[in-house]
Amino acid sequence: MSRFFARTSSQIFSGVLLATIVSGTLACGNGKTANAGAGGMHAMPVQVRTAHPAKVDDTTEYVATLKSRDSAVVMPQVEGIITQIFVHSGERVEAGAPLMQIDPAKQQATVKSQEDARAAQVAQVKWAQQNYDRISGLASAGVVSKQDLDQARATLDAAQSQLRSLDAQVNEQQVQLHYYKVVAPRAGIVGDVPVRVGDRVTTTTTLTTVDRPGSLEAYIYVPVEKSAQLKMNLAVQIVDASGALLAASHITFISPQVDNTTQTVLAKAQIANPKDTLRTAQFIRARVIWGSQDRPVVPVVAVSRIGGLYFVFVAESDQKGGYVVHQKPIQVGQIVGNDYVVLDGIKPGDKVVVSGTQFLIDGIPVVPQETSSS
């Protein structure tokens, strides 16, 4: 590694030395090209762009998952065999619309049995009432004892109580029977239907989903190292693969716990989706904007990369009233439009050379010509 850097440095030094010798030779060989203001060398005209400060966002992109805020998972409340499916995936339904039918034969038989038992108890109550009325009349005439009257009253009360119990059981079984027809819990669009006619389902089987078009929620998993910077209402941008903005939002929820498996903190942001361009369970890029600051920017074409380092030529005034160029190392950040954000190396107001940099040598005189920033 050290041999590589030594050889590279030697090559760069040799190239600069050779160019300097050639330039000096040309200058000495032609006295007419010399001028006093530039140390005996013609000043090269170059186009420059004044580095100007721009507001740059401090951002981080994460892969997030979209989830519907108005999505209902439909699961059966009873077990059984599916006998009919009334809808298709993607179909719009109203609240209460039938989705599927689970075989109700067994439950219908249970309801019929309970109704028959209730009918028998109604007859029993009717007989107990008649018996009580008859004994009550005889007791008034002194024919039967008060004990007989009390017994008839107790029999009637027990029969009526049993009837009320059977009423409740019949009602319960009838409600249970309604569950064998699965209906839409809300108006919306039917999702995937993973079950088929003939499948046996339980109360934990997912039959389908019903999604109401509208807002979504982005689930953003932020590494615990950055979680200290999370705060409510922090700006979030949803972008596509090319970086184009799809939706803008802000943080609406921050989990108080760290996921033990991924060591991330869950943050949520509500996403408007008026044109239905985004989908539930879709993976998207969420750009969290931590803040913004003013940084100088320079055109990408003005930046050279040598040995993994970035350089620019800057035109600076000399003691004789002219300009010379100096090659300066810089630290670059993200690209904004056609410009690099410069983190270190130049300051606003520096005249950065934007053309012909391949012909420049550190220290040669130049005539800067300001070019448009468009």
C-alpha cells in the first residue's frame, strides 16, 4: 500500500514538474507572450462560478412499509366449511354486503332443537298457569290448602324461569347462525381472497381484507443510534427510486420501545394518497429530514476526483492585481440538482473554475470570467 502511494505521489509530482518546465520553456522562448503582471506568462481565460450558500437539508433515507389506516382483516367468528364466496378480489362492497357463506347446517339444526325445546316449555308454562288459576279458585273456596296453592305457584314460577332461559338460548343460537354468513365490516375494496370453496376455516383463518381508499401510514424503522434525533412533527418525504417526491408528511408517532431483534425504533407518518398511487404493504423510501443548514455548493463539472479525493480549482487574487488558480481539496456531501454540497474546503464567495480544469496547473495566472449559475 505504501509503495502504491509513493509511486502515485511521484507520478503526480513528475507530471506537475514536467508541465511547469514546459510552461516555463514556452514563456522563455517567446518574449512577446510575457507580461509583467503575470510573471512573464499569458493569463489563461477561464470560466468561474462564485460559490454561493444554499439551504441544504440534513436527510437520511430508510426503507419503510405502508399500511392502511382504514383496513379491516376479515376473520370468521365460527368454524366450518366454506360453501360459497360472493365476491372477487378488487371488488368494491358496501358495509354489510355478504362476502362468504360457511356451511350452517349444523347450527341450523341446533337452532331448530332449541326452538322446539322452547315450544315445549311454552306449553308447560301454559299448563302451570292454568293449574295455578284452578287451585287459586279452590283455595279461595277453602277446598284446598294454602300449601297446595304455594306449590302450584312455585311450579308456575319455575316453568316461566325455564322459558326465559330457553328464550336466551334460542336468541344466542340464532345470533350464532348469523355468523355463518360473513359480511363486510365496512365499505371498501376487497383484498386478496386466499381461501376457496370447500376449505375448512377456523376463527384464526384470514378470509380477506376490506380496505377503504384514502390515507396510509408509513412505518419507518430508525436505527437506535439515530433515535435520539427523532421528534414529533419531524418532516418526512416519500420518494421513488429516482428520488422524485411522491408525498410529504411528518412524524406522528414514535415508539417508546426498541425492537429487540432489529435494534430499531418505530416511527410512523401519515401519508395522503388521493390518487391511489401507493398501495398497502408496499415498500417505499422514506426520507427523514433532521434539519437544514447553509452550505456552499459548486457545480459537479468543476470537481475532479483523484485517488478517491475531490479537488477544485479556485481563482484567487495575487499581489499584482491579477488572479492565479490554486487546486484545493474539498469534502463533498450530497448532490443537489447539478451541484455538489461542499462540507469543507471552500467558502461562499470563492471563484471556482468550471471549465478547462484539465489544462490548469496550480499557480498559473488566469482571467476569471463569471458564468451564469443556471
